[in-house]
Amino acid sequence: MGLGRYMARRFLIAFTTLFVIVNVQFFIFQVVNPVDPVRLMIGPGFTPETRQMLIVLYGLDKPLFERYFIYIKNLYTFTFGISFLSRRPVIVDILSYLPNTLYLLGLAMIFRLLFGIISGLTAASKRGKRWDVTIVSIGLISWAMPAFILQLLFRFVFCSQLKWFPFGMMTSYPPPTAPLEYLKDLLYHTALPVTTMVAMGFGSWAFYTRNLLVGVLTEDYVLTARAKGIKERIIVWKHGFRVILPPIVTMIFLGLPGLITGAIITEYIFTWPGLGWWLVHSTMNADYPSVQAMFFIYSILMLLSNFLADLTYGYLDPRIRVGMRR
Amino acid sequence: MGSSMRRIKLKIMLSRIKGFWEEYRRNRIGIVGLAIILFFIITAFLAPVISPYNPTDKGLAVPLALPLWMKMFPKNQDLPSTQISEIDFTIAESNDYIDVEFTNYDPEICGFLETTTIRDWKVKYNGGPTDPLEIKLIWNFNYPYQSPPIIRQSFRWRVVDIRNIGYNIELSLVRWGNEPAEYSLWDSNFKKGTPEKSLKYKEDYIYGDWPRLVKISTDYEESLSRIAPQVGLKEGITSKSVLKEMFPEKGEYGLIMYVRLNPKSTNASCEIDIIDPEYVLLGSAHGILGTNHEGADILSRLIYGVKVSLSIGLIVAVISVVIGTFIGVVSGYVGGFVDEVNMRLVDLLLCLPIFPLLLALVLMFGRDLYLIMFLLALLSWMGLSRTVRSQVLSLREMAFVESAIASGATKGYILVKHIIPNITPLVFTSMMLSIPGAILSESSLSFLGFGDPKVMSWGRIINNAMNFGAFPRGAWWWIFSPAVAIMLLSAGFVFVSHALDQIINPRLRQRK
């Protein structure tokens, strides 16, 4: 019951926030926006009639009030109107780009966590030794170093100079038809962006995990466990990792939005046909229906990740779970 | 009494600062960070002095010229570096009837904006026999490199007081080596489509007093089409292939200028001025960090970019820290409704997709550096205000605050004397961290092509590099020097903030 009410409250807050964000967006994009999208759509050779036709076609002649309701309806029914740029319903574009982004990010996230947590745990259990120092320095470097530097470097060395990896897009063109061949081709194209994302991301995870675990390993109950003669590995897993899991999971969810926006630059560098690449493209071309849709999706993802972070924290941390029951 | 109090306080503060510095000095990472930041600050201030060129100068060398120090490798040993010289002619063949004098034209009279000439020439003819006459001016130079990618010559000339005479001016390049050869580069009668030496004399039109500018360059099609037949090239005519034939070896070369006159009667006269002759060899190796696609010096652009990045970092960080601290302190200290409103605002802003929003706003309201700074500051204070608020909340419950309240201190007094001093270290550390954040955000924006087009920032250099073929042509110096600069500068601030954190945060201080 306690968890249900907690969830319901969180959900309500998230929904209200989304509503406010949607309104802010409408205000920014349709009320104060000084750019005339139609002017960007048509060339100088177009007649005023064509211009008028486009304005009517995209509903830009309707009063603001009516446009607001159309906008709200479009967002909450996930249709998002028609893109100025591709002249297709925005949802079609999104559905073609979203899986690519999710695939890239999912893969990158899994490997980041895997490498990050394992090396962080190792570093903490060997505190002060060479391994620990290495992990801490890598963490600091990847914190200070903008991700795109490594990506530029990898693209330069492995794509442009050595030509070990293909550059740009997800598959060769035309993509191979046999499923096994397709998978091979896909992985071949994925390797470089994912590697760079993992290399840039895992250091901070390792750093974070290490610092959490170092704190835990100085606790009295760890001392007790050590005194009982329990193996160090078991102490790290059972007394350490279990305790630091809630903040880690929370961080995973809280880091999701950053991961998504961070992918914009990765996708731009490797011309990966994902949401981020498309966002830059449509922002550049003042394709506001698409940009609005992207904002909506990004906001939902943000809210969702915050919501999930709250939820898992509540679920994984017994102190909070008990507190909620009360 | 009051003044001695103040003196004691000052002493305490000084000893505190000294103690802090003692502790900071022992932190190696912190010192490295501080050194990096100082280096960049000095660079920013000295930019006009230490930058070898103006950042807007183009055509300083060949596009994508290698850094000069790459000549240390044997493969690049003979790469030409940029040479710009005055052509210092001497008279090789004179004629009794032609007066050749050395003058130095006043740039004002010539109407030039700038001239650097050491030698201008005046060729005068005033009556004599009616045979064709010729004089020859020559300038020799040593060419110690492999064949050059582009060479240029330029000068101005004019004819005045012309009467009953035909004239012709010709510039040619001569190779003195084992197989001497002479290539005609330009002559005053040359018309496109007549590749053979067209040495007809002409007098049909004069240019009056205004000196005409002649520019000969092996990357101009007109100059190439004249030179190519002379070296026997029929196809694959590029500046490089033609110059390979013209400069097959290191050694002595020369530029010769002929002035030929063809008087039609005994009272013929004319005066020809050759002004500001210049010879430019565009090097394939240039400067410390090479050139970009326009032949602009990358090091200079980098040096001028320091100021942009530093000021963005500092200004954005200061504004956002001020906003964040203010909101945090007010929230935590006033509490109640104000706190609720503030925290909901923070929640809301944190849920906005900041980076996409920045892209959209920048494109809508103009790509202006100040706008970008303003937006960055406005969208980056939220995290700090949360931390400050929680800090203030816990400080409010501390015993020393309670005792201050008990002894009748006002809210404002407590705020100024107890709360603010206690959150200062936190605020300062987080400011150090938000500086690289702002620098990175701006460079990401410029990098995606959303930066201020009037400002040469580091991100924009990388954006240019990506858009103008640095990757396929392997111009690593163009891509990576701004990238490394960005990294170094942000690393400096991260190091300093790390060190401050170690000193200020007692939990971290214990471990050593």
C-alpha cells in the first residue's frame, strides 16, 4: 500500500511537470520564436500562393489558441504533426530513428556498467595499490576529457587513416540480406562508436563505485566480517556491493538523460542515424514539429528516469522501504 | 580598539590563507591544475603579442600545410616553408638610351593601403634611335627545397607619358642549374588563349596614373595555362605537376624582368614604373601547428581562442554560481512556501533536456556569443542550488547558530556571519567545476555548428576541420590541437577543484 501511494504521488508530480514543460515548449517554439519556418522551407523562386498554401497546409494560419490545442493533442496522441523537413508525419521519422539510438545507447550502457563496476570494485578492494591509482586517474581523466576528443581521435585513426572500420551509418549500403551477414555488418559498424562511448564512460563509473565501496569497507561490520575470517571476495560482494547497489542503480537512472543528450555528439561525429543526429539536423533546418516531438520524448525519458530512480531507490534501500510502510 | 580588532582579524585571515596555501602546495594535482590555468590566462592576455599571425589572415601557406617541425622526419626534410621576399632586382643588361632609376614610391601617392617595398623601378625613354630596345632586370635566389606546391609573384606597373612607342614587359623564371631553362610567366600583352610568347608591342591603351596590380600564381588557371605548354605538359596540369617540371632540383633560380620598347619615331618617349615586386613561395610546412583549408595559421587561431574559452568559462560559472547560491540560500534559510516554489522550479528545469534546448534557443535568437553565455548560465545553476540548500538546512540546525539566535542575533546577521562563510568553500569548489562544464558546453555547441560565427572559438576550429575535409586528408594538427587545448584547459579546472575538495572536505582529508 505504502509503495503504491508513493508511486502514485511520484507519478502525479511527473505528469504535472510534463504538462508544464509542454506549455513552456509551446511558448518557446510557437509564441516567442522569431524564426519563420515557411521562409526556410521555400526557395526564392516560390510564389506567394505557394507560400500561402504551405502556411495553410501546416496550420500556421490558425489562431494561437487553436494551434495550442492541436499541439497538445498531437503530443499526447504521439502523432506530433507533419515534419517541415521530411514532409512525413513526425512519428514515422521518430520510429525510424529511435531504435538506432536505443541500440547504440543500450550497448554502450551495458559495457560501461560492466567494465566500470568491476574495475571500481577491484580498485576499492585493493585500495592504495597501483590498480587503484590507475582507476582513480582514469576516472579523473574521463571526467575532464570531453567525450568527443576520443571519438574524433578514433574516427581519425581507425576510420580515416588505417581504414579498419567503416565510417558512418549503421550498415553498409545496401545492407546485406542474410540475417547472419547483416548482424556481422551491423556489429562492424557499431564497434567504433560503442567502444569510444564505453571508453569515455566507464572511468567515472569505476571512480564512483570505488569511492562508494571504499566508504563501506571502513564500516565496523566489515571489520567484524574480516575478523570472522570471511574471504575478502565475499566481503566485497555481500557486505560491500549489496550496500552500494541502491546508489549505483539510482545513478544509472539519473545518468540516462545525460547519456541520451551525450549521444547527440557521438551520433554527429559518426553520422549515426539516430535521434541525436536527427535532432541536430532538424534544429538546423527549423523543423519545429520534429524538434517539439524530440523535446517531448526527451522530457518523458528524463521524467521516467527520475521516476525510476526514485522507485528503485525506494525498493532497494530497506531503510526507505520501511519508512514508506510506516 | 576597533582598529586593533580589525588588525587581528586581518592577521587571522592572512594566516588562514597562508595555511591553506601550505596545504594546497602539497597537493601535486592541484599545483599542476593551477599551472595549467595560469598558463592559459597568461596566453589569453598576451595573445596579440605571442600570436605569430593575425587569426583572420589567410593564405599564409598552402592549405593543410604540415607543422614546420614535421621537417625533422627524413620524409618531410625537403618540404618548402613559406618564403615571402621583396624582389630586389639588379640591372643585368642596360641600354644607352634607356634610363633605369631606382625610386621609392610614396605609398600615399600610389594610393596603396600598404606597401613594404624596398625597391621600385622607373624605366625612362626619351628619344633615340627607332630600333627595338631592351633592358633586363634580374633577381637571383637560392631554392633549397623539393619542388614547391605554389609560387606567386606580384607587382604593380603603370605607363605614363607615352608617345609614339610600343612597349612590352615580361616576367620570366630562370633555372641556372644543370639544364638551364627559362619560363615566361607573364607579359603585358598576354591574352588568355595565346600560350606562345606574345611579344607584340602595344600602345593602344594606357592605364594612366593608376598602377595596375599583376598577380601571377601557379594556382590561378590563367597563369597555369600560360606556363604549362612551356614545360611540355599536356594533361594533368596542376600547380604541383607544373612546378615539378620547373623546379626539378635544389639550386640557383632567378626572376628576370624584361622591358622592351619599340620607338616609332625619334621623338618617342615613355616612362614605365615597376612598383612593389614581390615573390611568395607558399610552403607545405608552416608554423608550429600547420594551416587549415584556407591556409590560415592554426596556432594563432588557437591562441586567440583561449580568451573566448576562458571568458565563457569564468563568466558563465560566476553568473550561474551566483544564481544557484542565492536560490539555494533563500530556499534553505527562508523555507516554507518560498522553498517549495524554488525547489519545484529546480525540478522543472532539471527535467528539461538542456542541450537540445540550448541548440534550439541559440538557433532561434541568433548565434551570438553573449546570448550563448547567458543561456548557459541560466540553465546550469540548478544542481548547485540544491546542494547549497541542503547545506544551509543542516547549518541552520547547528549549535553555533542556535547559540547566536539565543544571544539575540538577527536573521541577517546569522546569514552573513555564519551561513555564508560556511558555504563559501562548497560554492567555490563547485564554481571551479562549473567552469569546465561551461567551456565544454560552448565548444560542443560550436562543434555542432551552433556557435557564434563571428568568434573564432576552439569548437569552431574543430567544426571547420570536420566540414572541410581534415579527416580524409589526414590533417591531424587541425583537428587535435583545439581538442587538446579544450581538454587541457578543462583538466586544469577539474584538477584544481579536485585539490580544493581534498582540502576542504574533511572526509576526504582523513585518507592519505
